Amino acid sequence: MDKDNGNKDTASKSTSSSDEWGDKLAELIAWFEGNPNLPEKIEPIVMLRFLKCMAFDVKRTKSLVELNYSMRNKHPHLFMDRNMEDEMTAKGLKVSDLLILPGITPQGTKLLFFRMADLDPHTRNSVEETKIFFMMSDARFTIPDVERGAGNVEDYVLDEADIAKGDVHIVDIEGYTLRHLAYVSIFVLRIYMKFLQEAYPSRLQAMHVINCPSYLDRLISMMSPFLREEVRNMIKYHTGGLESLYEEVPRDMLPDEYGGKAGSIAELKARAVQSIKDKTAYLSDERYWKVASQSKSRWSWF
């Protein structure tokens, strides 16, 4: 599934009235609920994310949805077998900081931040880190990206303008050594990157890698086989401090420790973990994730 095949500009410039996308959304939800190759249920805002990601093209949205759930069911240990009480998941949350930063940028994108909280290579676990990232993303996708302040969630009226145009990843690799590479699962990395690039309901707009080590070239060579050319071109490596990062993203939206005003890492992480806990029932409800007859799907071989 090619999310970026000539539609990046269309996606960024697309305008669609509420009546137009509302009709398309209703059509897609009806199609989803009647499709034996998909789960029983989907939240309307999640389907709207798929639709906006595909520039409101219904046909391409259907293909993206089918690939997304096919890959989830093909690899349930990463996308479906999730439990906040699991010991390994708890360890994964402790040793990594995976944060979805508040608000959206003036360009309409969402900032996601990643770093190691524990620098011991033995604490790395590719399965749990991947699982936690998609748990956090799935929880995030059920609420608007534009924060409207206090109010009754049940009174919220769905609006595509409240959904980010895409994601910007900020990855701090300070303390990352060649020993850490030995604990990276190539199998999990391949699945993670394929899902993120081809099946994820939000477009990756940019990736910023900060605090780069001296052996950056080796790290790049390891990642390159799993990255499409357009994604490789989105990655910017910041080797001379954070000033170059401030030129790319709003400084105030970064954590306090990185010169911003979004709050401390501890505060943001507590909020991220709570977001998963608040959605525990949703994340563990098979009706939203499990496909009963996946073998009939044209994406089942992914």
C-alpha cells in the first residue's frame, strides 16, 4: 500500500466540507462493519483519521484500512496481545520514554518524542517498545489532536480539522552505543517500519534525530534497508546541538529538559501512561482489532 504515491501535496492541501467527508465517513463505517475481513467495530474518529490520511479518497482509504488490520492480525504479539499489567510491558514503560507531546504545530502536525530512560543495553526489548508505541498511538487516535480544554467528551462533535495532518518524530539517541544495536530485533524492526510507512493512519512528515553519536553512519546503514526513499529524505540528523532542531519545530512544544515549555519528561510520561490506562478496555477489546476471516483478505500475505 503506497500512502505517498503522488498524494502528499494533495493531502496537505485537501479541503473537504463536513457534508462531503461526513458522507464518506458514513460510507466507510458501513463498509467496515459489513466486511468479514475486518473487525466488528471501529471508532468514527479512527476511521476519519484513515480517511484524512488518504486525502479523503474512499478507495485508497479502504486499502489502507485493510492493510492495517491484516498486519495487526498477522503479528498479534505486537499489535493485539497487550496488557498494562504485564510484567514485560511495565518494564518497557520504565526503560523508555515514548511521548506524544501536547497540541499541534502551526503546520498542523503532531510531535512525538522518543528516548531511552535506561541506558543499559540489556534493558532493550524491541517487542515491548513496539507494542507500547502502538498502544499509545491507538489510544491517541480515539481523541482529537487539537486540545479543546475542559468539557464533556460525550458532547464533542467530530471535526476533521481537529486531526493532525501528520506526525513529526523526534528521536534522542544520546547514550546509544553499538552494544544497543545487538539487542535490536531485525524482524520486529522490519514490521514496525513497514506498518509505520504503509499502514499507519497518519502520515510521517519528518523525523529529527538528535544527540547523534560518532558512529552515526553505521546506524544509518542498519536502518536504510527498511526505509523507503521518501522516508529517508524526511530524516534530519542534528549533530551540533539543539539549535538546528528549534529551526524545524516550535521550541515551546518540546519538553522542559529540551528547552521547551511542554512540561517535564516525568509529567509528560505520566500523562502518556495514563492515556493508555484510560483506554485499557478499548485496547483489549477484540471486537476492535481481531479479524475472524483474515485468510480471505488480499493483504493477508503481509
